[in-house]
Amino acid sequence: MINPGKHSQKNRFRPIDILTFLYILINLLYIIFGWKRVHNPHIHFPVFLMIGIVIYILIRNEKHSGILSFLRDWYPVIAFTYFFEATSALNKVIFPDFLDPFFQKIDFHIFGYQPAIVWGIKLDYFWLQELMHFAYFCYYLMIPVLGFLLYFKKREAFHRFVFSISFLFYFCYLIFNILPVIGGRALEGATFLTTEYRYGIFTRIMALIYNNTAHLGGAFPSSHVAVAVGVTISALRDVKWFGWILIPISFLLSISTIYCHYHYFIDTVAGLFFGIGIYYLGLKIYGKYAEKEINTEKH
């Protein structure tokens, strides 16, 4: 089977390159469209442009260096952090105010209270706080761990994994640009609870992270849940033993997004459906490209 990410096809655009260039182009046009409502557009426009240029340089020069080849394979994962942070600068173009009251009402109609603040306060036990924050923290490890497991043993599966997860991330990020939602931290007292250094190591690690980010937004749908689901499905497909480890972690992570005051319940539910639906849509698109490559080779 022909692999769209195969290394013998040096200097050729892969599906992930086309996808990322398209994502960058959409953001550049969005910044131009909403220039007056984008926070620091004079910074983010050239940064997006520069990222695109760097990617192009990596594509054209990967054969000259093992390091460049590695960066060419991993650049989407490296870029995720900036792409996410940038959404907080672009999320007031359509709606000038945060839409949290609307999403809070949905949760209230379901529960009669706000689970994003109540669960973590009513069930405030050291072991449970640590367990939930550990599960949430695992999100930051899922992609690199599975990525390296695939990179050195199943390179074709690695390229498919990076494309499908990037497709899922980019889809969520574009929604974040349109829908400004802070999430659970918008509730009274939640910001303090998410930044207070208390309990054990994982609760403190997450407090450290949130004390050092100015990001506001990116709550609906929960990309943590969506991506955790996508990574778990990928692992079950290609590294089954790791997938079985991720199932309980992803389950706890989904609950932790609410328990730890980061997301509304509706964010998490949406993240679950997005994680399944958009992930498989990404796989289908990747498969179509693979079929096209096969037909091209035959002719």
C-alpha cells in the first residue's frame, strides 16, 4: 500500500502539509477580516505567515538533515500550542463578548446547578483531586507518547495519526475562533480554585500551568476530551496495549474537565461527539488521499 507520508517521497506535499497550509490560510484571512477585533493582529498575522514559511522550508530541505526530517514529521505537534493560544486573540471577531451565560444555562437546565463548580467543591477529597488532576495532566502526554511509539515502529501509522489528530485540533480551533467560551473558570470562585497551589503534585502542576497562561476561551467543544478520544481510538488501532491503558484515563479525563472547573458539562459531551465524528472524518479524508496516490502510481 502506498503511504501518503512515505519518506521516499521527499519534498512532496503530504496530506498534513496541505491541511496545515489551509488552516494557516483560513486564520490569515480571518485576521484580515476581523483586524479591528483581533487582539494584537500585527503580531499574529506575521507569526502565522512565518509558520507557513518555516513549514515550506522544512518540506523542501528535509533530505539534507536528519534533524530537519524529524522536524518536518513533527511540526504539527510542535505548532499545536501556538495555534491554541492564538484562538484567544481571534475569538472576539464574530461575538464581541464571551458566550458563557448561554452554556451555563444549558448545564443548569440539565442539573439544576453548575456541575463545573459544584462537583469539585462537594467532592473535595485529596485522593480524588489528585486522581482527577492526574487524568487531566495525562492529556499533555498522550500525543507525544503514542507519536513516538508509532514513529519508530509504524511510520505509516504515525503519519495517519498526526493527520487525524491535527484535523481534529484544527477543527476545534476554528470553532474556538468563532465561539468565545471561557468554560468553568468563568464561574464565581473557579479561577481561584484552578490556580491555588494545594493538595499533591498533579493538582499543583495544573495550578502552575494555569497560573502561567493568559488564555481565555477554547472551551466549546472540549478539545481535551475530543483529542483524548481521538488518541485512544488511534492507539487501539495501532498500539492496542497502550489503547487499553488510555481508555480509563480518557474516561477520567472527561470527568475531570468538569470536576477541575475547566469545562461545562455540555463542553465535555460535545467534545466526545466531536472526538469520534471529526476523527473518523479525518481518517476518511486521509484514506481518500491514499487512494488517489495509488491511482497516480498505477498510471
